[in-house]
Amino acid sequence: MPHLKDHKQKQPLWKDWDYKAQKKGIRSTVYSVNKDEYTGEWLDNKKHGKGTYRWKDTGAIYDGDWAEGKRCGFGTYSLPDKQHGGFQKQYSGGWKNDKRHGYGTHFYSEDEYYEGEFYADKRSGWGRMYYADGTIYEGEWYDDQRNGQGMLRLATENRYEGSWKNDKKNGPGKFFYLDKGQIYEGVWVDDIPKCGEMKDFGREGAPEPTQYPIPEVKLLNPESVVASAENQFLQEQD
């Protein structure tokens, strides 16, 4: 009987070499051509899992989750603190496809920061913004601007509650002048109150009340007149 040859052939050597060369699992620091560096987990030659990336040109550091070579999951992005040394956190929260996505906190300066929802690297959804002058906005965002329903509280505790569009007061809303004991309720257009009614509101307990209360309106059926005018401005905004 003739000798039967073994038809099982070994795979080419280059495949073994290629497999061994692939970055997978936990690796020590790997340097890019531009001298950026990454330390962490890999899968199929892509950053995948937990890892830390440092940009050579800016000195910035990202530490967190990766998926298929992109920041994805939870992570923190920090910049060098040139004044005090070390690093200063700029953003900490959710990521997707290398962009801020989900719930997170972004620090714009030592005195200004936003905590809330992001979508594709922009403030979108619900969020709270703390401004350097002590003002706080809490409400809805879209495309990195205040849009929807929200409340703006000033450092004086006076506040606006109502509709927003393109980062400005637009639509029906109320402004509480708590220091004076008054409230304005009406329609706003691009941060300007266009039509509404000013009323006394807790004037007796206000810290700086007006000298005289608002006089009674003698106009016949004033509510109907105001409502008609407000509807006109609202229709113009549609």
C-alpha cells in the first residue's frame, strides 16, 4: 500500500508572526509616530478596555474606557495645570465614539461648570450650568444651547422660569423679583419681555420692596386684553 501523505499543512509562518505582532491584552506604554503615548488594554490592534492616553503636543491626558480604538464608556479628560502643577480635570463622564456623550461634568473654568447630559459632544437634554457671576441655569438644553423649559436663578435670588429658545428667553415665562416683592408673567422674545402683567408678589416680606404697591388696573377685562396680545407674539414665534 502506498504511503498516505498528511494533507494537513501548517499555516504560513507570516501568519504566526502577524498574530504575535498584534497588540492585544494589557501592554506597556506604546508610542505613536507623533510621540503620543498609550498605556492599557488592546484588542485586535485597537485600544480596547481600560487605558490612559497622553497627547504630546498639549500634555492632555485621558484616563478611562475605550472601545475599538475610541473613547467609549466612562472617562476623565484632564489638562496640565500650569499655575499649580499637576493636572486639572476638564471633563469627567460618559463618552461615545470619541465624544462626550451621556451624563458628565465639564469644567470651563474654576468658576464655571456644567453637569448634565451630553449628546455627540454637545450639551443636550437636562443639565445645570453654574456661571462665574453666581447665576445658575437648570433645565433643558439642545445643541449646546438653552432650549425648552428651564429656570435661571440670579445671584440676587431673583429668577426666571419658563421657555427658552436658542439660548434666550423665548415664549411664556415668569420673572420673580423677590427683592422687590413683584412678579412679571408674560411672553418673551429674545430675552426681552414683550407683553404681560406685573403683579405684587410677597411684597410685605421683600427685603427691598417698592415704595408703593402696583395700582389696580381699571381697564375692562384686562386679562382678555393681555391674553390676546400674548397670543399674537406667540404666533410670531411659531
